[in-house]
Amino acid sequence: MASIADPRETREPAATGAADLSGQKGPELCVVVPTFNERDNVDLLVGRLDRTLRGIAWEVVFVDDDSPDGTAEHIRALGERDPRIRCIRRIGRRGLSSACIEGMLATSAPFVAVIDGDLQHDETLLPRMHNALKEDAADVVIASRYVETGSPEGLSSDRRKRLSVYGARLARRLIEADVADSVSGFFMLRRALVDEVAPRLSGIGTKILIDILASAMRPLRIVELPYRFRARSRGASKLDAFTGVEYLLLLAEKLTHRYVSYRMLLFFVVGLSGIFLNLAVLRLALFAGADFTLGESIATAIAMVSNFFLNNMLTYRDCRLVGWQAVRGLASFMLLCGLGALTNVAVARDVFDLTGRWLLAGIAGAAIGALLNYALTSIFTWGRRP
Ligand SMILES: Nc1nc2c(ncn2[C@@H]2O[C@H](COP(=O)(O)OP(=O)(O)OP(=O)(O)O)[C@@H](O)[C@H]2O)c(=O)[nH]1
Ligand SMILES: [Mg+2]
């Protein structure tokens, strides 16, 4: 006689092959920490999180870009003893914002905070930030240096302070809400909001909060809680001269709703520098008595090499090729740009035949050639989407 199966049986571990986790709950709060060479700060930060987050089920996700000082190995060793400590180790990648995005997307906790790994942010603010979100008083809670008793005193120089203030002012035009410290690297939000904005994030540079706020398709309720930014006591700052340029490129990308990609913009700026270098070297070669074909060949080769290294350093600095990869990259770059040059000539010739206008033909050829160079090299040289 056939028996009717008890529906509860299908939930048995043996029937589904899955473990019965019905009594267990995941973390309530995930703290995401981007790190690069922060080995000496990790233990202190974890200890402080442990003290300050008593009573909250938390986890910490470090996102480390393969730090040479062994930060990732150190975190993994801690994680072997404490399952709340996790580490994502990224290889061949660099970038503070993109690291935060990957960390935020790697958790199932309903609340997500981002905090620096260098102890400059005041972690004791985390429970208040968490409460504000739990009480549904805000969509995003920002730890702010520019409201009430907050202070940026730990910034390393007056120049850094001025940059921070002007940077926040510049972003005000972009973000609909009135935010005093939109350049803060310390904030908390619901994971659902992260999931909502993730497909529109640029992930460029260091200002992930601006990226998130400018990517939201609806007005966000924002609460800012004051705190005093501390000075860095261990390890070194990772900011460099290009950080400001990246910030402007992020704003440009956000303002144009990503119709202008910052990579394409940089690629074309580098391309322009190549044209000037080409002309300068040609002039020198002719001056030194070389015949035109030889001079132009040398000038073109030098411009191509310069374009490759500038793009590798700037346009693709988050996935820079090094060692043999760079040698292979240079070879593929020169080959693909050769293809772009042939296309340039073919298009220009066709447009000239059709219209008889040399300037239009020249511009059309150069534009198509440059676009092709950009698309092909981003895919085949740097392994990215254009
Ligand atoms: N994963 C990852 N983390 C990074 C990168 N650059 C910086 N970080 C981390 O991001 C946090 C902030 O970096 P800092 O260099 O201190 O930048 P800052 O705090 O804005 O600037 P300072 O005031 O000069 O310290 C630190 O935890 C760094 O280790 C990166 O390229 N990748
Ligand atoms: Mg710092």
C-alpha cells in the first residue's frame, strides 16, 4: 500500500542533503574594512570591534589587495580561531572603493558598515549608527567630521584638511541630500540598499560613499553623527597625487550618469599626450637629419610605448600589469594599436572619397581608430570590459 509522505520529512537533512540550520542565525551587522598593508592595525581593530559591539551579532570582512606585509595571512590566522573574522584576498587588483563594494556584497547581514583599517575612525560610534538604522530613522548613517562636535583634526596636514573640505563641497552639487561629510569613509547602511545601487556603482578611487549616494535612484534619508577623526599611529597613508584626479573622474562619471566612462576619458587624454610626443620626437628626428619615414617610425613607436605605460599607470591603475604581464601587455597593445591605425586610414580614405573634405575625413578616421584601440586594448591587453 502506498503511504502518503509526511511533508515535514522533505525538510530532513538526510532528504535534502543540506544541514539543518533552523536554529542558527547569520550576523546582524557586517563591518567591511578595506586594507592595504595594515597588518599592525588588524588585532587592535578586531579587539575594539569586539568590545564596542557586545550584544550585536557581528562579523568583520577585511578586503585586502594582497598586501606585501602579509595582512591577509594574518587575518586568516585570526579567522581560524574566530568565525566572525573573514578575509577576501584580491590578487592583481587595487582600489579602496572597489574593495568596499566587494566586501559589502559578500555578506548576508542586513546592516553593513564601512570603516578604515587604520584606526582613524571612532568605532565606538557603531552601536549608535546601528540603532539609527534599526529604528528606521535613516537609510544611511554617516560618521561625520563636519557636524556639531565632529572634527577632522587627525588629517595629516592642513593641505589634506583643505582638500577634504573642498572635496565635500564639490560633491554637494551632485548629491541631492544635504550632506556635510559626503567624503567620509565611515558609514552604515542596509544591505538591501547596497544591492539596489550596486549595478550603478563606479567603484573608482576612494570615495565610495559619494558613489553610493549619487547612484541611488530615490531620495535617501541621511543622518550624520559627529566624531573626531584620529591621527594614524601605525602604517602609512595610501593616498597619492592621483587620488584627487580619480575623485574628479568619479564626479564626472556620476554627473554624466556613466555615459562618459572615466577609463575612456583617461584613455583619450593619454592618446592626446601620445600625439604631442609623436610630433615632438618627429621634429627632433628631422632636426637630427633622419629621413621622414625613419623619423615617423621612431616617433610612432615611442608614442605607443609611452601610451602603454601611461595607461597602465593611470587608466588601469586598479589592475596594473607588472613584470612579464607588462611585457606581454606592451606587445599586445602595440599590435592592437597598429590595427586601430589601419582602420583609421581606411575610414579616413572612405570619408574623403565620399565628401572630399580632408578635415572631416581625418577626424572621423582618428575617432574610429581611437575607439577601436580603446575597446580592443581594454579587453585583450588589460582583460576588462571597455
Ligand atoms: N583593499 C584596499 N584597501 C586600501 C587601498 N588603499 C587604501 N586602502 C585602505 O583604506 C583605508 C584608508 O586608507 P588611507 O590610506 O588611510 O586613506 P585615508 O584614511 O583616506 O587617508 P589618510 O588620512 O592619509 O590616512 C585603510 O584601511 C587602507 O589600508 C587599496 O588600494 N585597496
Ligand atoms: Mg587613513
